[in-house]
Amino acid sequence: MYTAQLSGLLLKRFNTTYAHNGTRLASSFGHRENYGKLREYRKRLSLWLKEQGGQVAEACARQFEFIAAQRIRRSLQIFHLYTRIWDEVALKEFMKSWRNRTLRNTRHFLMSSIGITMYNWERDRISEEELNSYKQEMEGIYKLRHSTVICPKCHQRIVVDIHQPGVKYCECYGTKFSATSNQDLRSGLIPADGWSPYIERKDMLIWRREEPNSGGLFAYKVYGSFADVTADDFLQTQIDVDYRKEWDSTARELQIIDTDPKSEASSDNRSDVIYWETIWPRLFANRDYVYQRRWVVDNERRLIIIISRVTEHPSAPTKPGIYRVTTYWSYMVIRPYKEFHQPGIEFGLTYFDDPGVNIPSTVTSWVAMTGLPDFLIRMREASKNYQSYRALKQGADATNTDYITLRDEDIPEGDIVDRSAQSSGRGDVMNEEAHCSSMEQAEILKFRDKQQQDSNINDESEDSTTNSSKEGRGLLNYFFLTKLFA
């Protein structure tokens, strides 16, 4: 429409037959020949204006960029001028107003940028369906134990690798028979899922299974029954990252970098993203993990479920010189004999990870046979000493509130007294204002001395480069899957 009006004005301007006094001569448009020429002129003008539209838009864009550059240059000049003239207080006020103005004008841009760099809990959160799938894990371990280490003839225990005191073993196949040595019987006992008995130690039984597409690596399943550990303390030993650094000398760095907002207010359901760097021998690079851990307390079934798996988080990028483990998963189920706060638990743990190094199977088998039981024993002792550690920590920081209890408000006072008696002098965890007795103080000092001795032993083993036995022991302590109970 505007093109037609503009062409009409131009025709009026240059048409010699048009009267300047505003009137049109009768003979100007009386002939059809002149009218056809005018239509042709209008089409040509319209086509020319359309072709020039792109150049006009480009000129406007250059003009806009020029104006924006001038505004930015002027703002920078004003800023440098103010930095020379104003004092420190005025400069802070100026920066504050500048920041508020920028945030107000670019709110949507900032929100989109934050969305890109934040962890997506809605997409990566461990689901309820996955948690529910492990509620029958203990029953599955019972069936596995019955089908792999129980003799079908006499229904007695079959030796896995070595005899354990207090266990009555089968003698149907001779005294030297073991479940790991007789291939014929193993093929008849192993269930369809492929788990085979591997190690047996006091109160512990371990199976393993070769994972597909892993290059010969094994997943491990552990069953343990500890009569001297409470489910409450055992859980805290798993989830307290500060305490883990106290009793596990291979944990160089261990911290929670993110927490699920939906679980922050819950006392029996929590999800965290954890960064963990483990110390490896000097010939190898250290390994680090970024994994999501979710634990849930099921009071109806009297179960604790802990699930961990590798994830990615923008706050934990890869570090030079440290190998990032990208394949790791584990799940643990803890069941108390009676109550969470009473001694006596049984647990099942299944885990797999790929440390990213090719090692002969004989070496890994030797390390597993020796290092894994030793790690479980140290974890058991750490669980027994957790109350001493907590009492010592509360003595140093009376305002500490990081400890998570399992529904302590539902425990009667009589049960609390019984728990103190059964724990052989461990600190009273239900009252922060209570003073430690002489027996508790002695236990705390004993725990502190034990930790100091362990630290000194580790320091000496790291500094020694000539003693081959210490080197072998260091390889044993650091090499085998110390990330077991993350």
C-alpha cells in the first residue's frame, strides 16, 4: 500500500501533464496509452523499492551496532572516571546499582544460564521403582546361600575357601573339598544368575560374577552378619563423609557437592551427589568418582537401602593427573536383628566398578582374597567406634547438628538406657548436654590413640621406599576397590 502511494507521488511530481495548481488536465488520463505507461512505471518503482529493502535493513543494523558501541564506550569511560574520583564507599554503591540494573534487565538470560549449569535432579534422581526393587534383596541372598554353599545331601555348610571356627561343614565329599575347588559340584550348585562362592571369613560370605562386556572384571556380592554393631551406627559409617576420612586412609578427598532439594527436610530419605578421590600406589594415578547416593529407611520393613551410581555434575569437572572412573554402581541393604538402635545387623552389598587399568587376574585374585576381608573388618571396627567419634566431635563442637538419627524420638527412655549398657561404655547419643563418664572418656582416648597410631603407620609406609614388604602391603591396602561402601 505504501509502495503504491509513494509511486503515485513520484508520478505526480514528474508527470509533465499534471497541473501544478492541484487540478488534473482532462486530456492527461483520457487516453488508454498514457494509463498503461503509468501502471508500468508503478510496477518498476515497486520492484526497485523491494530490491533496496535488504540494503536498507543492513544499513539500519550497522547504525544500531554503532550506537550500541558508542553507549558501551561511554559507560566504560564513565566507570573509569568514577573509579578515579569516587572513594571506596561510593564505588561500591555504584557497582551495586550497576549489578541490580543488569540483573533486572537480563533476568531471563541468567535463569537460562543457571538451568544449564545446575544438576538435573528430575532427570537423574534414583527412582522409587529402583529402590523398591531391592527390598527383597535379603531373601535373594538367603536363596543364593542355600543354592551355593549348602550341601544338597546333608544340608550342612560347604567350605568356600578355608574353614571358619564355629561352623559345621559338610563331609560328604571329604575334608579337603571346597565349593571353589570342585568344578563339577559348582556347576550343579551355581544358580542361573552366575554368582559363585569366592571368599568366606568370620561373619562374612562373598560371591563374585563376571560382568559381561567388562574385559574379565567381576562384580561382588557380600553378605555379613555383625552381632556387635547397630544399624544406626552402621548407616552413619556409610554416609558420614567426614568420618570416612578418619578411618579410611585411602580417601584423599571426600565431600558432598549437591543435595536433592526434595530430600533436605527428610530424616529417613536423602539423595546426595558426592565427589571422592582415592589414593592409589605411586605407580598409578589416583582415581576419583562423582556419584549419586540415595539412602532410605523403611521403618515398616525394618530395612535400610543405600544405592550409589556414577553421574556427572558441573561442579566436579575432571582433574589433570587423576583418572575419572565412569563405571561404578552399588546397592546395600541393611536389616537389624531387632531394632535400628539395638546391636545386631545383617547386610548385603552388591557392587561393580571399572578402575580403568588392566591387571593380571592372579594379582587381582590375591588382592581380593586379602584386601577385601581386611577392608570389611576395618569398616566393622569403624562402626563400633562411631559413638566415640561422635562424642569426641560433639565435645569439640557443641553446636554440631549434622548427625542423622533414625527416629530417635520414637525410642523409649528404657531402650536408651539398655542401648548404653549393651554398647559397653559408648557415649550417650540421645542427650547432647550429658557429660561423658570416666569409662566413656577412656574409650574416647583409646579411639583417638588408635586413630593416631593408624595415621603414623600410614605415614611411615608412604615414606619408606626401600622395604619391599611395606610396598606390598601398601599395594594391598590401596589397590583393591576401596570405594566399596561409598
